[in-house]
Amino acid sequence: MLYDIEYTDTNLIISISYEIRGDGVNVIIFKILDGIRSDYDDYENTIHLNRIMKSTYKEEVVEQLMASKSLFGHFEKPESDVEGELLKKAELLSSVMRTTILNK
């Protein structure tokens, strides 16, 4: 079973999906360029959070993530593995948004 949702503004589309028996939570940020959504495989303009977590830049991302934890530290401890994974992705999304997208 797959659940998904997209959040859109004039510059970005944030696609979040959750597959119960698949890859779990998947967050993809598409840039909107000249009114057109970037392609899924356009690694310059489409950010896949799962790819970032596996990248060679993981140490740098983890440092950024730790800085963003101050934004999330006041939330209660997740009650399930799914909630924990969602919170982890939200922390990473916050870090990516602040360091990669919003600074450009």
C-alpha cells in the first residue's frame, strides 16, 4: 500500500510517499524551472533525500542534521519505528531546505 502527498509552491514541489512493504518513507524535492517540474532523474535540480543519506557527503549531512535537531528536540520521542523514520526524514528535509535550497 502506498500513501503519498505533494506540497507545491512557485519554486518547489516536495513529494513525500510512504510504502508499507517497500522502501518506507521517500522524500523528493523537485525544483520548478520556467514553470516546469524537474525530472525525477535530474540530479542537479531534483533532490532525493534517500540518496543524500547514502552519499559520500553523509558526514557533512549528518553535521547539518545535528544542527537541525535543535528545531526538533522539543518533540516527544516517537512511539513507533514509522514515527521515528518520519521524524528522521523531517529533520533531514529541514537541513536540506536550509543549506541547499533556501540559500540559493
